[in-house]
Amino acid sequence: MRSWFFNHYCNKNYFFGLPIDVDYTLMIIENISCFSLKSDYKSFTLTMNDASIYLGYLMHFKHLKISSMELVYQKNAGVRQRKGTKHPIRRMKKKINHTGKLLQYLSMHQYDILLYEISFSNGWRIKMTSNCWVSIYTNTQKERNELFDTIIGGFGYDKIPLDAKIPNLTYAMNYDRPPTTIGIDQTPDEFWMEDEKDEWRTKNAF
């Protein structure tokens, strides 16, 4: 339930949980609307309007060599695709070593990107877990802070002092003031111990 709430709050194509028709001439559509910090103090999650489309942020990793990649896609011919045609879901087999070449390749093909996980030679990793969430893993707290500021700076946001933010809370990005928290309850991540997760489940049981 809580994930559903944050998904709909951060995704501005919804109003009180109901899908709305978006008039792109009248609204500002955010590439990044929310973020949260993971409890390892080296990683963070970004909430995007549509992570399968907004791939340009990956250019911030173009200087790094891709060590491994898993990308799941489905062909979409757009208006030329016959009604009722459904292409199979596939894993990309092509070997690509750099992010810029990956983006160039994807730009030349009519693919719907469903999921991806990219690991780099320096130990960083990116994981798209849904069309709304992308998690980015670095090696140190300093790297996390610098990379976060680089990415949000690409969208025009000022630097955010992450060390003052609480892990596992969701923060909404604002245009005219610092980020604000959505709720007061921390959400478990993959770095929590099992007993911590059990305690959280008990506390938040309906």
C-alpha cells in the first residue's frame, strides 16, 4: 500500500491515485520527481516519470566501461503496429561496452525498455526496477553525493546536502525550495537485516 501511495504521489500523471490525461502544453513533466537514500549510505533511488523513456541521464556514466548488462525489452512498432500484435519480451544479447554506444543503439530501434541492470568496471551499478524507480549504487558516501548532484544538476536542480537527509525516507523534489519528505516512516531496503525488516512489518501491519 505504501509503495502504491508513493508511486502515485511522485508520478504527476496521477491525481489522487487516478490516471489523468496529460496536456503537455500546460504542465511541467518532471524527469525526476522524488528520491530516497539507501541505508548503506552509498546508494540512492530516483523516482522518474517514466524510467523506460528518460535514459539521457545515463550519459553521466559514458566515461565508464560497462562490465555487465542485463536489459529486457519488447519491440513496439508504434502506429505502424497492427492492433492486437504483441511482440515477445526478450533479453538483449548484443554486447555493448559503453553507455553512449548503448543509447545510440537503443535510439535506432523501436523498443520498449522494461527493465535493465548495468554494472560498470569501477564498481558502480544501475538498476531499473520498474518504470518509475531507478536505483544507483556507488562505492562510497562521497561518490554517492557527487554522482547524485551531477545527475540532478543535469535537470537544473541545485546541489542537495545528502548527509543531512535520513535514509529510507522519500523526498519530493521542489522547484522553489529544498526537498520535502513524504510521510515520516522509513521503508526497508535490501541492506536492512532480517530482524529489522520483521520489526518494521510488525509495526506497519494493518
